[in-house]
Amino acid sequence: MSDLHLIHGFHAVTSRLRSRAEAVREIYIDAARQDRRCRDLMALAEAKGVRVIAVDAKRLDGMSGQERHQGVVARVEAVKLPTHIDDVLEDISEAPLLLILDGVTDPHNLGACLRVADGMGAHAVIAPKDHAVGLNATVAKVASGAADSVPYIMVTNLARTMRELQDRGVWLIGADERAEKDLYAIKLDGPMAWVLGAEGEGMRRLTRETCDELARIPMRGSVESLNVSVSAGICLAESRRQRG
């Protein structure tokens, strides 16, 4: 039997219905909601042949672990994505574009990073098993479907994985506000991985030292730093721009 888990929120549930309706077992909707957004979701579920069950908000609260579910929770089959970086690299025909996250523990930040990675065509997101958040319903909700399309690979030893990537010709560029070069002055069109740390703390020392090069995002305003998902979007977008 396939592994089942719960996802919640309109974006996450709608995205799963549109991309993999066969993996959605049933959808639970707040019986008190009668708005257009709810009706549209119910119509989509009916068109896809997925059962919808009306329940009270208290039950949805329990199913979502008290997270903000927007009145919709779905029981779905786990999507099988690559779990090892070798599987990712062997399946792509272009130069790898990867995102490495060091110390991102907030599920909202991870969900946003996955959404950005999907939008910019990154082939995988890599993170350590320690000092990182795993995939959960909150991540899936914020990712708006990207958790089902971008492999999220958690590794035991991040520095060792980074060295293995280097051995395979992947250039590692760490985003660091103290770097001398800015990202627009660096060639980013080859096999590469962006390495980002959590907002505030940044990358751990060994992670930074393992990078081949460091680059900063030039800041023109009064703020000194950006959210990690915003930084990831800027870095990946420039890599995509240079690739044409």
C-alpha cells in the first residue's frame, strides 16, 4: 500500500489535483465554507473523480496539527522523487543547477525556497539532515505544489556531499554578504550549485570554506539582508538568465 500523508491549504491541494489527481485519496472541506474558492475546488475534485467529504473546522484543526489549513485538507499518496543526488544528476541532460540550504529550519522558508527552485528550473534542493526542516504539510502548503516536483534531498554530511559534487564538476558558489564579488560579476552558466545559509546566521563555517567561490547580492536600499527564499530567487534567476 502506498504511503499516505496529509496536505492542507488551497494552493497545495489544487496543485496536487491538477498534477497528480490519481494520488489524491479524498479531500476534507470545512462544511461551513460556501464561497467561490471552495466551490471551484469541489468542482475540480468532481471532474477528477476525487471524493470530497464535508467536516467541521475542529476536525480539520486536528488533521492539520493546528496549522492554518484554510478549510481544506487532503489525504494523498506520497510522491516518489529522487532521494539521492546521483539519481538527479543522471536524469538531467543540461548543466546541473542546484540549491544547497544550510541551516534552514523554518518550514515557511523551505516551502518558499522549493517554490522558487521550481520556478527557476533548479534540479534539486539539498540540505543536511541535522539543522534543517523536513518536508511536512506546512512546507507543502507554502511550496504550492513544488514539493511534488523538486527533489528535496537530505544528506548526513553536507560538506562531504558538497565535495562529491565538486568531484563531479559542479561549481559551488556561496551567497555571502561579505564577499568581494557580486553575483552579476561571476559566470554562472555552467554546472553549479548555489549555497545559502539561514537568514541572520548564514552558512556554517565548514560549509562556507567548502565553497569554490563566494558572491554577494548587491543591496541598494537600507535593509542589510534578505529572506533566504528571496536570496535564492535572485541567485537562481541570474543563473537562468546567463544560461539564456
